[in-house]
Amino acid sequence: MPNPAQADDSKENAKEKQRIPTGLLLVASAFLGGIAVVFWNRRTLTTMKNRDQNSPEKPSQVDEDAIY
């Protein structure tokens, strides 16, 4: 008959072995998500910059009654 203390140790060892791949998955997901955000924002900012350069500047009108 197996010793209950040994059964608990084997469960803890299995959980420890499972934590490493899970942690690596979380780190890889965060890293790739960060890279995706950088490229998305880079493309968006480039598009906005090009749009501003192509359009003629319009004089801005200031509303004296506006609350900022």
C-alpha cells in the first residue's frame, strides 16, 4: 500500500514540473504581445504622420468661450 506522504510528494512534484512550461508560455505570450503592440503603433503613427504632412495647414480658430 502506498504511503500517503509519498503520494502528496508526487503530486507536488507534478505541479512543480507543470509551473515551468506555464510560466514560459506566459512570458512568451507577453513578449510577443508587446512586439505586436510596438509594430501596430509604429504603423499607425507613421500613417498619421504622413497624413499630416500631405495636408495643408489650416489656421486654427480659437473659441473664446471654450472651456479647456
